[in-house]
Amino acid sequence: MKKLPADKLDELAGEIRRTLIHTLARTGGHLAPNLGLVELSIALHRVFETPRDKILFDVSHQCYIHKLLTGRAESFHTLRQHGGISGFCKRSESVHDAYGAGHAGTALSAGLGMAAARDLARDDYHVISVVGDGAFTCGTTLEGLNSIATTTRKFILILNDNEWSIDRNVGALSAYFASLQETDTYAWLRRNTKAIIEKIAGESARKQVSKLVRAAHGIITPLSFFQELGLSYYGPVDGHDIKRLEKILRIASRNDGPVIIHVITQKGRGYEPASTDPTKFHGIGKYNVEDGSTSKGKIISYSEAFGTHLTHLAADDPAITAITAAMPTGTRLDIFREQFPKRYFDVGIAEEHASLFACGQATQGLKPYLAVYSTFMQRCVDMIQHDAALQKLPVRFCMDRAGLSPDDGPTHHGLFDIAMMRCIPDLVMMQPRDEAELGHMLATMNGINDRPSIIRYPRGNGEGVGMPAELTPLPIGKAEKLAGGSDITLLALGNMNGYAARVRELLAAQGISAAHVNARFVCPLDAECIMQQAAETRLIVTLEDHVIAGGFGSAVMELLNEQGCTTPVLRIGWPHQFIEHGREDQLRSKYGLTPEAMTATILKRLNAQ
């Protein structure tokens, strides 16, 4: 690629876009972000030498072109497939992936750490962090930004601005100064301004000239905020002009201080359905290449049920507010937003801030519902403990994608939230067995006004039971016995109840009588129900969509131990490890979480007793 003549680069970009469009139609993935980063990725790899030079992609969902250009084109059809290449950067996958990611706000700080390590080793390779404009709402990004100038003198930060909020930064004046900055002469003048000022006689005169220079620089250069932090600013630059991108990257590589390059890109470029609706194609499943259409299931998803139920509750309770961290569509709070725009708050990719923001609302008598994916909610554990629980603030934390999140892999599975949070005192945590019970649990939350509460629910479609006409609060800490049995108890949490029902049938075929209990609550546990089942059956089997270490089953074992009960507990859940990407059926088969495999595990345990 480095040897390609300049007039062939647009053809290469076109080939890459076609590959992305046709491959992701079969595998799903983050199409729109990658279509916008084609030219920038080409320019980066023509100017820099990976793996010696380190290129980090924030979130790294836009690394597909990077993968194609670094030896993974032949395996690209396996993207996000079990045993195939990851949909994110992954250090174990390639030496060209400098840093693994999957969450926003990591690339700047991690890249800065690499630069500091390089400086200590007296090496001279380049570190380039590519960060989207959305990630600049992350606290971690802003913290890292504050430390660049005091940490290293050789660092390149690329702000990938995907055209959603950049109108004020384009036009004749900014274009003129962008072209002015793309010259070695201007770069030399900027580097040597300090030395020139120091030669002026008299301290007072030097201060006046320095003040004037800073003021003038702030006027003529967009985003002078970065320059106040010690970064040389270049841009805005057309992110689809490979020649200009290469030119400015080479100038930046020769700069003797840290720089930021402001690149303007178009999300979904080159594919009309994605450019017209970049939100839909940000992360999408399989689609029709011709028109971008997707097939919609007949069963309502848990996310849609959540948005619908919450909107229904809010119609009767003006104190209810809804908060999201840049995920209105993913959490389906867009349903709430449409009905109650003044009571809806999107704080950007800032989960910690969202939690504290909700706490502040709760102190003033509002009923905030914060909807965040489980894998991102883990960033809020400090706020849930220190701010919400300690002060007994009734914030409602709603964790979407709790449990397995197929295809996206270990950065997106919500398999650790119970273990992280159940130890926090005075916390109510629950999980519904279907989309109807989700509504009842939201109504339960609405009546909890003396402590925080958490509800976790899975990705994907519900159980097909339909939506209830009325939402009825549940008694806190009370389980639901769905079927009786004399030999063992299947104590299932949330979406594992469907699997438990099938396991019960398979056990019955083997002459084993199993009781089936829908646990509903992790905190507080229904001690009375569990102890009764422990007395009536010879084995308690817990089933959860969570790692078994520290999860729901562990809580049940602790309860029985505290009560001096010797009835054994068999915990069934995901193993205590990071689970790879793959389809749900593939992963459940591999890790023994199909009804048949769980039944075999239970029979083995019974035979051993």
C-alpha cells in the first residue's frame, strides 16, 4: 500500500468500502463509523510504521480498515464470528493492535502511557491516538488531555469529528488557516515563537508580546482550548482527502511537541443508507446490501419493553426523569424522549457523571431512571456505593445488556455486575423473567424512595409473553414459586427461567422431580423461600446469566451457610473467565449452558451425592 501511486488511493478506498459493506451485511458490525474512517486509516498506515509506531483507536469499533491493512484481509469474513477476528482491537490477535478496547475514553490515556514508557526507554517511535468527538465527553479523555503537555513532547492526538457538530468550525476563514498550518514554514514559526519572544529585551515587553501572540493565536485558530493545554492544533482537515491527510500527518510527525489534528469525517460515507441513517448503522446486525433494510422480529425486545413501560409510568408520575449516557436508541429511551423531552437527559459518554447527576436529581425529590448497558455501568460502581447507597438516594439504575452480549465479545458481556454490586448495603437488585415482569419491576422501583435500586435485563428479544395492561409493584425480596417438586429445586434468575423450565422437563423424563422458583431478587434474597426449599429438597440448583464467581449462586450459598443449612448448592452460570465473541447458541453449547448440558451436570451431581 505504501508503494501505491497517489492516483490509485481513491480506488483502494473504494475497494475497502465495498468490502466493508458486503462483509458486514453477513456478519453485522459497526458499519457507519468505519465507512467514515477509510481515508484516515489509509493515510495513517502510509505515514507511520506499525507495529513499531503505535496507533490506538478509541473504543476501537472503527478499526476494521486497520485490520484489513495489517494482514487480516483474508480472514475478514470471520469478523465477529466465533473463532474469527474480533470486532475491536485485540492485542492477542495481532502485533499491529497496540491496545485492546471496547469502551470509550481509553485511547488518549493509554497512548500517553505508551509515550511515557517510550521516553523512559529513550526510544523515538510515534504514538497516535485516534479519538472520536463523542469520546471527548468522557472524563477519562479530559483527564488525559490535561496531562499530555506535562508528560511527553512527542504525541499525536487525532480528533475524528464525524460531522455532527462541526458547522461552526468550517467555512472560508477556518479553511484558510487550515491550509496555512499545513506548511513547514508555519510549523517552524509556531515552534520557534517562544525562542523569538525570549530574545526581546525587557521582561515587561516580553510579557506584553507573549500576551498579544496568545490572543492572536486564539482568534485565528479554531479550538484554541487545546493550545492552552500545550498542544499544537492543526485543522480542521478534510478527513476524506488522503493527500492532505498524509501531508499534515508528516508535518505533525516532525513536530517537537504534542499535537492535535482535527479531522472532519462523514459517518457512513459511500453507502447511502448508512450516511442517511448513521445511528442505525453505527452498530447493526445483518442487513440487505441493496437498500440497507433489516428484518425485525415479531417479539418485542427487552430494551423496547423498558422504554415503553417507563414512558407509561411517567405519564402518571411527573417526578420521573430518564437519563442516558449517549445511548438513547440502544436503551430505547428515545421512546421516553418523544413523549417527555423536558424530562429526558443525555449527558454524553459520561457514565460517572450520569450517576452523580441522577443523585443530584434524587436529592430534590425527582425519580431518576438511569439506563446504561451493564458493561458500561461498571464504571459507576463508585457512585452507586459512595453517593447513592451511602446517602440512601433513590436512584433507579437500569442495566441493559446484562448477561451474555453475543458477537461483541468480552468487552461487552454484562457478566460481572452482580458480583460488583450485591455487596453494597441497602441496595435492591432484581431481574425479570420476561418483558412483562420487567414492567412490574419498574413499577416496584418507582415506589422505592429510601435507597437505590438496580434492575438488570438481557439483550435481545423478550419471551413473547406480551405487555401487561397494568404495572403492579412486586413485594420486595419475594421470589415466585412456579412449580413444585420433591427432589431438587431449580432456583433461576431472570432469563434463565426459560431454560429452567426445559431442564425441569428433561429431569422429569429421568424420574427426577424438580421444583422451579423464579428468584426475582438478588438483593435482598427471599430467605424464607430458599430455606423452605432447602428443607424440602436434597439439592438447590442456581441458574444465572452471570459468572458463577460472586454471583447469585454465591449469594444463595452464603445464606445457607449463615443459617447452618447443609443442603448442597450447585451453581450453574458462566465460568470465571472472559467469554469470547460468538453466537449465543455457540457459546452456551461450548460452556455447558444449554438445557441438555445443564441437565447432564445436575444428574452427575445427584449421582455423586
